[in-house]
Amino acid sequence: MAMESRSDLSSILPFLPLSIRASSSCLCWSERAEDSLRALSLGPTVSHVDSGEVLFDFILDLRDSLGFYAQPPLSSRALDGFSLFFDEFMSRMDARVWFNEVVPALAKLLLKLPSLLESHYLKSDQLSGQRFSGLRIMNSQDAGIVFLTQELIASLLACALFCLLPTKDRNAKHLPIINFDQLFATLLSDSKHCQEHKVKCLVHYFERICKNTPAGLVSFERKVLPFKQSSYSHGVSITYPTADSWSNSASSLCPFMVVDSGYIEDQEYEALEVDFANEYLGGGALSRGCVQEEIRFMINPELIVGMLFMPCMRDNEAIEIIGVERFSEYMGYGSSFRFVGDHVDTKPFDKIGRRKTRIVAIDALCSPRMAQYEIRFLLREANKAFCGFLEHSNYHLSYESSQEHSETHCSSENSHLDSYNSEYGNEKKEDMEIDEDKIGVSTGNWGCGAFGGDPEIKSMIQWLAAAQANRAFIHYYTFEEPSLEQLKQVTEWILDHKWTVGDLWHMLTDYASQRFKREIKGGFCSWLLPHLNNANSSNAHGMHHQ
């Protein structure tokens, strides 16, 4: 199929630095840009790019060669940031390696971008048995999945480093920032120390992939809980749950383990690792942000490529990313964040070539204050977490656009996954689904801290969602939050008494209603414990309702 006839490519092409050559219908760099990149690939003796200042001048010339005159300008302080990092912060020995070896290797990787993309689209067609399943803008309410090789991701991230991704109309598409100019500009800010170490993580990533390009696969999935039943759906279908749905749920609560120390990304079990996300994927990763989501994007930089094509999330959406590799060790948080060295990722691969690192981005309410105790906002948070935790491939959730019928979709979706399985190990989709039964959720104080959520409420909401999504367990990292001192006691009692999801929802909404009316002031756990002590008969205070 000719490149220009692909709707998936046509949606993303305005945000890529390539064009389609009229004579051959192939993707290509402009002639001037290709010549510049070839010179850069030959090293500083030819390109004369041997400092941060000269590198930034080269980037500006390269953008001109791509006809970026109508594009929004780069950050006015980006030049100073590039110069400061590569000419002052970086040691002279490391700078020589960067400009003599890494930058030329990145230029070669950029030159491969057209062929990497064409191969990606060809394989997407072959594996899916349908058109339009390749890299594309994954618009809100359009559930679907994209598979990218780590090499293609590296090439796209090299574009972001060199600020070559067009940004005009990204705001109109509700897309996050993607080029690195703003990140380098933050090196001049008051928070320059943690920003310097964010850049160090990314520079380390590029050094690693230029020495040994990884060969795995990464998937990016937009998950959607439809607000109403699709007229095309048949079989099992899940829609956005109502408060009554939660109240009437007879699902058993899954095991709940309280972990007082450590980090979500270091957990040893097979679990969905929760990204405490901004509605715009990545949050402030490429600007001033340096909390949970941003740090995760620095130590697993392949996450950043999702910012290229994933518009912001709505209330009924989540984004799941499987297969990203971790490259960096770190310490600290916020202003104390520091890159401390290389990380060798030993996570095994699944049967289609992805590392068994599953990250789900769910955005919580921001600064909800007392409104978080209203039923409608409890419901919003529970459904947001449920959307993220649910394995959507087990349900017929109308992944196709409105003009394509569900029957065609279901058969092609199965062939899509089966084809990937035959390509990466001759495994069947059913084998993957068996593994899902063992996968839990690794999370913590989602939507708390800077977002202002109540940790006790958020812990219970995530437990409800994980159990309703049939996850095997929840490992909850408290980060030594004082208000969660009683969490272990409460969860153990609830599990001992075999509460259902409906039982816990009933108690949570009872508490939240009183809290919203300001009839009580204490936290959920301290409110619940007296009821638990009086409930050994199992019927007190309306608990364990039938």
C-alpha cells in the first residue's frame, strides 16, 4: 500500500519531520536535512559539532532545512541550556565521547527513521490483517493499541532531542509537548539541579542505545470505558459503571499488601505499575516536573514517545504501556532527585517480545478539596482506576471507528494479536490471557501529594478497582504516609471478614457523605475501626450487607 493512502500515517505525518516523496511514495527527509544529518554522522571533524552551543546552532539550521519557518519557535533559553549542560555540566571526557561517538550515532539513527517507519507500517499491515493499525494519533475515545520497536522509539526520541518534531497544531489536538527544548531551558531555573539530573538520565539513555540498540517491542494502548453500550458490540461488554454497579458488586476483594518502604518500579512481582499521571501523558517530564510520573519517564525514557501521539485523557480513559526498558538508577524526589548511574533491566520478555513491565497511566482529580467526598467524584476516581486496571482485550470494546462494524473488528483484532504471536514466538493469544490471571497492581498514594487527594480514600478506591478488574492482588506503597498507619490493620480485618467490593463501596460512600457534610473530621481508617470493633457479629452498622 502506498504511504500516502494510509489514514494512520496521515494522522501522525504533520507531527513528524518527514514527507512523502512524490516520485516513489516513500517517506523521506528533505534533501538538505539528509545532507546535514549525513555530515553529522561523520563526526565533528566533518560537521564541526563539538559543543552544546554549536549543536544547538546545528539544530536551528536543521529545522530551517525542514521548512520549520511556520512552526512555533523553540524556547528562548534552550540555547543557553544546551550550552550549559554539554559545555559546563558535562565533564570534558564525557563531552568528547558524546560529540565524537553518540551524536554521530544518533544522526545515523535519524537517517534510518524513514525506513524504520515504513517497516513498521508494513509489519502492522501484515500482522493485523487490516489497515490503519500503525503509528497514529490515538484520539480520545478511540480505544486501540500500537506496537513500536525499541529502535523506532529511539529514532523518534532522537528527533525530540534535536527538536525536530513539528509542534504546530499540537495544542489543537490536545497533545503534550514533545521536543526537549523546554527541558534544557529549565536548566536556567531555580530548580536547575534536579533538572540537570533529568537531562543526565536522558543523555545516559542515548549513550546506551547508541552502543547497543535494544530489539524489543513496546505497546501503547488507549483504554476506554464507553459511557454507553455500543450498538455494534456483542458478547461480553463493559461500560462506564454507575454508583449502583459498585454498590451491588459481589466481587471478592483481592489480597492487599501494605509496603512501607521501597518504590513501585522496584517491585518483584508481575504487576501493573501505576503511573500517577497528569491528564496529559508525561505531565511535566519535558519541563519543570520532577515527581512520580516525571521520574518514571526519566528512568524509562521510552515512555516519552507516547507523548508524541497520545492526546490527553478524559474521565473514562487510561493509557497502558507494556515493554519499556529501564536505563537509570536514581535517588531522591522532587528537588532532591538525582541520577546515580546505569541500571541493567533484567525483566523477562513476554511471548510477543515485550519486557514484562506494565505501566498504566491514570490521572486523578487535581486539587479536589472537599469535593473529593462527593459521590460523583468518588465514582469518577473509581472508574478511572477500573479503566486502567481492567484487561480490555478480554472484552469486545469496539476498538474501531464508527464506520467499521464490530464483527469485522473482532476477527481482525484476534488475527492482529495472533499474528504478532506467530512473529514473536508462535504463541497464541490464549496463552497471554492465562498470564493475566496472575497479574496484580502495584501502586501507592495516587492523586495525593501535589494533587491534594486523601490517601485513605485513594487506597480504598484503588482496592475496589483492582478487585473489580479481577486483578490478583494489590501491593500498596505508602511512602511512609502518616495517615496510612492503620491501613494494614483495616485491610487485614476486611479480608478476614470476606467483604465484597459492594460492602467496601457502601462503607466508603457512607463515610464520604458524612465527611462532605462536615459531620466528621477524621480519616476513613480511624472512622472505620470503631465500626469494625463493633462488627464482630458481622451485622453491626449495616456492614456486610446482603
